[in-house]
Amino acid sequence: MNVGDRVRLLTGTEEGIVTRLLDSELVEVAIDNDFTIPVLRREVVVVAQEEGKNFDRTAVDYGPGQTPGKNANASKKDNSKRPQHQPAAPKLAQPSLQEALAAAASSGAGVARPVNTGPGSRGAAAASGKQPAAAKGLFLALVHQSPELLGVTLINNTEADVLFTYGEETAARPYRALAADKLGPKTSTKPLSFLHLKDFEAWPAVVFQLLPTKLNGDAAYELLTKRQAFKASTFYGSQKPAPVIGKDAYLFQLDEKAAAAIAPEKLAEEVPATAPTAPAKPAGVDAAALKAQLSGDAPAKPAAVVAAAPAKPAAPVVAPPHELDLHLEALRPDNKEELSNTAILRLQLDAFEDALSRALATNMHEIVFIHGMGNGVLRKEIHRQLSRNKDIKFFEDARKEKFGFGATLVRLK
């Protein structure tokens, strides 16, 4: 299961798009364009494109400029409003030999593309005049998949292949690698991840590593590393037509400074052998005093020992409360920002993991986690982690007369 896959919930008829892989067992799914929920992987199934053909659903194409939010619920549209006969698209005429040679000479790609001879092609070209050439380079494009959902896309508007890696940085996690692949010239990737406009303040910084390469080329290039953070003052002014995909996007160039070619003589240089390092001096011994004693210039006495800095005592571990409420209003009573379902779940799981580790460290016998009913995602994730912990004797639903089914009692070894 990958980001961008179309999935169906096993417990219902809803379909959506995987927008983020939260961990090995949890994914984030966008349903009805912008509504996202965290779901366990075992509770969703990937929908094959052949299924759309058999059940008269709109096939999903995950190419450049895809709109997964709009296509996610194609099966729920009213088929009665569809036109019975769609007009055939104008056929593309094959280029003549002269046109093929001219195209190859002008583009340098060596491949001639069919010329669009549709009824409006010449009129449109005459009305708009000569199209301005698209900027060359490598671009990060945030493309609207729906009004609130943006897909992170890498665009290669150069004549070379590009090897790339993609990762994200957050305050809680310095770096997380999410994708690595090879991107051909004049192409773009599928969405590498998805970002929600309502969570703009909590967006991660994206990190790309880019290595241009040409088969049978005569030069090697240095690796480009680009970290792109987003600020409201400049983000909304970056919207413009994106090259290759032909759509408006929030566009950021990643190779303002092109990758430098490595000179052949530098490639042939050998790494100099490192000189043998001197043996480390014994820790805590004053070398000057010891040398003076051995030379006879000082009275025989033990060498002065340098006092080591006293180690700071470790902070004592504080036991958690016997009953821990994991509701958002209990964890953050003064919270005023609007958090997504994914952010709330991550906050609750962090509080659960911290309390459980402190309970084990302080030899508590039992602890109660109040998670509530809801859609059961938090309860299932807590039970999954408890079932894998060898320090747990058993766990069960807490007193039903007090908590109903909204709390779990954990007995520790």
C-alpha cells in the first residue's frame, strides 16, 4: 500500500485515497475530497482499476495533475445524468518525415511527437501568439487535488534523468525518508505526499536530494540537497502555471544553483592515506606535571589529577496518574488551534506511550487509560501496542459501570 492508492473501508462502502503512511500499521485516508481519517491498514483494501471497469466506475489515473479527491467517490455519482454518447476526441496525425526531423533538431530529444490537427488548434495558436518557453530546471509543485488537499509533486523540466530522494522534517522527528526513485526528462512524479491547507501552520519542511545523470554522458554531477519550508507570506504568491503538467500550482524551483559538474581529474584523485594517530592520553592525568617528574625538574610526587566535572543527576521519573484521560480537552485544556484527526490521534498516542513507560519505570501495578468510544481507532491502536508489550500481564475493559466501554485497565508485571 502506497501514498496515492485508492482504497475502500472494509467496515463500510466509503472509498478514498491514501494521503499519508503514519506508521507500519496506520494510514491516513482522504474521503469526500477533504475529510481525512486515520485507519488501520488491515481495515482497508486497495481498489484495483479493473474493478472500476467492471462496475462502471471512473478509472483513476495517478499521473501528473491527478485529482484523487474528486475521483474517490466516482462510484457514487448518478449515472443517469451522464451523456449516452461522448464525442470522439480528434485523432492525432502522424508527423511527416520533414516534421519529424525538424522536431528532433529543435528539441534535441530525438523523438517526434504527433502534431495536433484538431479544428481549434491553429486558431488558438494564432490568437495566443507564440507560447513563452517554460522555465528549465527541477521544481517542487503543490498541486490542488481538491480545494483543501495539495499533492507534493516533483517536476523534471530538463533533458537529463534525475535520481531523487524525498523526505520530511518535523519538530518531533528530524527526518523521515518517504520516497526514492528515478525521474525521466520532461516528466513529473505521482504525488509523493499530501498536505492539507487547514494544517498549514503544522506543515513539515520537505527535503529533496537530487542527482542529475545522463546515460553515456561525459560528466558526473554533484549531489544537490534542497530543504523547503513554507511561510504564509511567500507561499500564496507562488501560484503560477507549472511546466510539464500544464496546471496551476504552488511552484518552487529546487535547482536555483545548477548542479556543478565534477572535473575528471578530481574523479581520478585518490583519497590520501591518513597519518597514524597518536595514542590517546590517559583521561584525567596532567601531562605537564608528569613530564616534569620524569625529567627530575620537580620533586617526586603523584601527578596532579584533573578533577572531572561532576555528572548531573538524572531527573527522577514521575509516576503517571492511576487514571489517565486521553481526550484532547484533558491533554490540552487551553488548546485553541484546530487540529486534524491525524494530529489529534498522534497527540493521544504520544501521551499513552509516555504514561505507560513511566508506569513501568515506577513499578506501578495497574493503570487505566480513558480513550472514549468514538470510532474505535484510538482504542484499537492502544490494544495493539499493549498486546505486543512483554511487560503487560493482561488488559481488559475497565469498570463498565463507571466508564462504559470507553476505558482500558492495564495490569503490569
